[in-house]
Amino acid sequence: MKTKAILRLIGFTMLITAAVFVLCALSNPGLGRVFYIGSIRIGADVKRIFYAVYVVVIAALFGISFFVKDKK
């Protein structure tokens, strides 16, 4: 298989996995719980932002796979 095809397959798999993860995480009733990292309060709104950023990064990685050139 060519490098492009492998990267696209991996990127697409990661994108689908990320979407399923986010859907499951957002439907979890425990999302509303607050936890602390040191003195930083992490609530449901911040978790939603983290999940959105996660999906955007994975989608960007999938998109970047279309710009990779094959080695000759």
C-alpha cells in the first residue's frame, strides 16, 4: 500500500473512533461532575471544549493526510 492510502485509512479510523468517543462521553451523566487539577476547576463546559478540540485535531490530522507526498 502507498503511504497516502495508509495514512488516510489510519486517519479515517481515528476520526470515526474520536466521533464515537465524543458521542459516548457527552451522553454520559457523569459529564456534569467537577474535578480539580491543582487549583484549576474543570467542569462540564470545559470538558465539552476539550472534546471539541480533540475532534478538530483528529479531523485536521485526517485532512493533512491528503497533502502527504509519496516517496519515489
